Amino acid sequence: MKNLFVLLTLCFLVMSIFTQCTSADAKVALPKPKAPGIPEDSTIKVISTNIVTLYDKNCGCGGTEKYQNVISKIKIGDDYQLACDEFIKISEKTGILTREVKVEPNAVERELLWEITCAITKRIYALDIDTNADRDEINILCHYAIVSLHWCDILMQDKRFSYDNGRFRRDTIALAACLFTRVSRVYQYYDLLYFGWIRPHLNFSILLWTINSIVNCNTDNIFHKFSPAEAKKASELFQELSMEQIGYVQTKDLPNNNPLKKIWQEIYNRFSSSQVPYEFLLKYIWMSSDLPGGMGLLSEDREMNKAYFQKQIIHKQFPVEWIFINDIFYISIYLATKANNELIEVDKKRIIELTKEWVKNSFDKDVELDNYINTQFNLSLDCYKKDSNEVRFYSSIESLYRTLMTHYEGNLEKVNSQCTNFLKDLVKIASANNEVNEDEKNIIENIKTYLSIDVKLFDEMSEDIKLIKPKKKAVPKTKAKEVKTESPYLKEYPGEFYCQNELWWNQGIPLTIMNFPNIIENKEDESIIFRRFTQKEVDQIVKKIKKSGDIIYLNFIRTILERKFDLRGMKSPFWFIPFTAYGWNFGGIMYFEQNGIYTNVEYPTAIKNTVHVDKWNSVTCEKGYNGLDLDYDFAETDENILTSIKIEYTHNEIEGAINVVEIHGEKYASTLPIVLAIWDNAWSQVVESSKGTSGFQLGPPPMMQVFESWEELIEWSKAK
């Protein structure tokens, strides 16, 4: 392995931006009845070698020396708009955005490019969960970040080098690949990004670290196809070839019997196909550098992208055998079914008839053609029955467009011509019964707009075909009823979790209580989230944790909370309390997980860590206020109705303390002793042993106990 890292060092020293690389260039009949294979030659035809700046801005930075002085003082922080402005300035000076590099970014500029990347990715992660996010903004932000990541890695001989700070070449490329999945496949610079910044790394970095993961894990955790022995054999050949051409492996001459070629093809097919490699990248980045085969991405980058991929797979991951004709069928079925609420026979017949025209030249016999058509139609129909979501529909449109772009090597005229032909086919499907309703027309027009096709589709329809507007249903005249709209927040919160007490009630100190999002769908949800515990149950759980030293995870709590709460990057909680007071002025949820105690102090659905566990010095739990620093003189300690955990910590050499108060009333018990038991008997040891590393060393010990209900937890606590 040492030899490999020496090799990598040499590679990184001499590697500059790629100008030529390999790609699939062989022309095949469209559509291809099978999945994409190995390209027949190593010549890439770059679709565009000159990208204009996406925003027209005046650099105004003067000479190089002056410019360095300026940017050295810039602090980007989370200001993504400033980050974009500074990226444009660097791009105009260096040419990195065009790939026609005038001068490579200097050391100061590379540091700024890392800051730019961090600010932009934070904005991208916010847009991931914004249902109204602007697609163009996402495309441009990802474009800038992908280019920036090419220049801001830290070389191994640099004293700042680390395997887990996100700036190892392996990790900057991995993050670039993750961001690339967010770029729309109809984005005008998609091919430039793919061929310029993603495709070259399939032949080196991504190939290398995929093999490395299989070897180090001693199992194929990526494809579930290759043995550790095959991966080792592939690794040996990779190192040999890398010595011949530093920074790149020529795959066109690889022997067919060597697993290196097969592993590369698996990677290549996932990136070169019309689909997006969500599942591959999810596995590729899954583990941290603390584990065999893991990536050194920053924790936030890894967790945010894992959450993103898991969400995308639901509606955007297609079957492995999915090809061009399946996209045609799916879109056509969607059109016919959405408009008529069912797939009628006349529509099905027309869909099959028109789709045959796309592939008939690939078959010599009608029987073979019919069998092929029926198989692919049924595959597409099954997919539609399982998922007719609009997201999958538009994903299929992008998939079709990408196939055409690949086949015609980025020739927009030919691509638009084929898209026009397909849109005309959709009009024919819609008019199969000599009628086109308004819904069908809207769907087709939306596709046309999405693909930026300028063609009149309905003006030249046959006079025999009628355009039918939806019939308006007669509405009986009745007395207007008041429309009840569901509140986004629970009205009765915090309810019984906040009762009369000496501090906030009797002393009249205002307690700011954050709204609780309405995640409750039924009575069962309510009983789960707002469950109260008896003293016997709490004592039982505490005793079990002390005896076993186990860590408990409440998966079922996270499942319900993530309906509204943004829990990306968060682990399932060790413990959860729907309402607690923090200090003397704020009240919100308590979500105790690996990194500390979180609450929704800024916004109802966003939670933040109060104090990271690395900074905890001592934790105590007592009835009453537990030394809460108050300037109020009253004798009542409220020991019978509330309990407080006091966390003393050190941050930036300054000592502090925070009290988390649970107001449980006289009828129920406080569950904060469970939090203390988890900390004292299990988690504090993990935190201590993990200091100085990039992540938590989870062991075992301690053992992990995962629960899917409160009942499971209670039964576990009773077991001897």
C-alpha cells in the first residue's frame, strides 16, 4: 500500500487539468437493445471546448500581485453569492471554467477555491430539500463547485495533508461526482462537465478507490460481483499500468480476462448510461476514512449526500436493464394513463405501433421484434404501476434526452429533431381515439418546454381530431361552508409537558416556546411522540443500561420526526423528549444523539447542537433546577415536578454550563436519568477514545441496541 501512496504523490505533482481523455465514441444503432458496453476506441470528441461565463461580471482585479493581496483578505464563510462572484473573478483570470487554462490558480487562489466550494455546497444542501428550488441555480452552483474542486486538493507532501479533511484528491473528486448527480441532464453544459471533469476520473481515481474499497473491506460492498482475490489482481495491474502513464489508465488495451477491465466497465456503465449513478455513489462514499475502504469526506458532505442519494433512489433509480426504449414506453404510458385515468387498449396499440418505428431496423425478423417490444413494454408498464410519480416521469424524459445527446455526440440540431419526432408521436398517442383532451395537451407542452423544443404541435392536427376541454361539473347551490385548513404546527403544544412552576409561572419570567411541526398523522403517532413514563419504567431502563453498557437507538422516533424535521446528517436518537427548557428563556424539543443534545432553537423544523460532546466536562442530573444560574430569590425548588441535567463544558478555553430542564409534573417521571445513564455508562467512553480521530470509534464495545417501538425498549429493559 505504501508503494501505491508514493505513486499517488507522483501523480498529483504532475497532474494538471485534463485536456484529452477517453470516451465511448463508437456509433451504434439507436436505440441500443442492450446496456452500454466498453467503448471501441479511446478518442473523445469533446462536445464543447469553450464555455462562456454564466454571469457577465467585470473582474476589476488588476495585476496578479494586486489580485493575490485582495483575495487573501476575503472571508467567504456561508455567503454563497460572494463565493460565486469570487469564482468568476478567478475564472476570468485563469480560464479554469473554459478548460482553456491561461494560468493555473496560485496557492492563494486554491485556498479561496476551497472556501468557495464549502459555501456553495452548503447552499446546494439547502436547495436539496427546497421543493421550489430553481433548477438553473442548482446547475450553476454545482458547475462552479465541480470546477473549483479540481484545483483545491492538498498534496501528500504538504504539512497540512490529511486523509480526513476532505481535501485529499480522492475526496475532492468524490464530492465533485456527488454534485454532478444534481446537474440536470438537459443543462446545456452537462456534456462539458461530464467529459471534462468527471469522465477522466473513471480511469483513475474512482477506479482506484473502488478497487481499494473491495480489497480493504475483503468483500465487494459496491457491486456485489467481485471476490477480494479478483480485486487484488485488478489492483496489481492498475499499479503496473499507472507507472506507464501517470494519472491515467488506458482501458482500451486491457486484457479481457483481467478483473480490472470488468470492474472498470461496471463503473463506466453507471456513469456513461442515461441514468444517474445514485446507488453506486451512495455505496462509494458510505464509510468514513476510519473504516476500511472509506472516504475522507467532511462529515457534513458525506451525510448530506447520503441523505440526498437515498431520497433520489426512491423515484429516480431505474432497473439495471432499463434502456432507451423503456423511457419511450414509460413517458407514453404516463401520458395515456394520466389523461384517461387508465391505459385503454387503443392507446396501448398506438404506443406499441409507434415505438416499433424506433427500433425495427435493429431486427431481421418480425417475431424477434415483437418479443423484444412486448418484453420492454411490460418492464416499463410494471415500473409505471409501481411508481407513477411526476419526479420519475421527468427523470425518464431526461434519460431519453441524454441518450440522444450521447448518440449524436452533442449535435443539438439532430437531438432536437429526434425530440420533435418523439413529441409528434406523443400527439398521435393522445389522439388515438380522435380526441385530445386538455390534460394530454398540457403534458406534451410541458415536455416540449422542459426540453426547450420550439415547434408547433397542435396547430396542424387533422380536422377530424377534436381538442376536448375538461367538462365542468355542475355544483349544487348550497350554503357556503367554512374551509378548515390544517395548521402546520400543533395547537396544544407543549400541553402536559409544561405545568405550573415557580420560575416561569410564579416569577413571571417569559419562556420562549418554539412551535412543534404537525408530524402527527394518527393517534398512534401521538402516543409514540408524546409518551409519558412511570418511575418504574425509567428505573428499569437506567438499570439495564448500567448493567449492559449498551447504547440504544430509537429508529422509530427518527422515522416520524423526519416527516417535517430536517434530520439530514443526523443519527437516530439515543433519547428524545418532546419538550424541555434550556436555561431560563427557551423551550423546544430534546434530541440526544452521537454529537450531543439538539433542539430547534432557530426554526421549528431545524435543529442545532447545543454543545458538542467533545466539549463536555461533567454531566449531572438532579431533581429541581440543579444549580441553574438565577438572579431570582425563591425558596421553592420544584423538585417534585421538574428535573434538570447540567452539562459543564469548555469551549475555546472558556468554561460554561447549560441546563436542560424536563417539566414532568407529579404524575410522571423524568426521563433525563436515562440520558445520564447513556452518557456515563456507554457514550462518554466512545467520545473519549475517539478524540483526535475523524469520527466516533464505535466498537464494540459498547454494543448497539436498535429499537422500532417503545414496547421493544421496555421488553429489552426487563430481560435478564
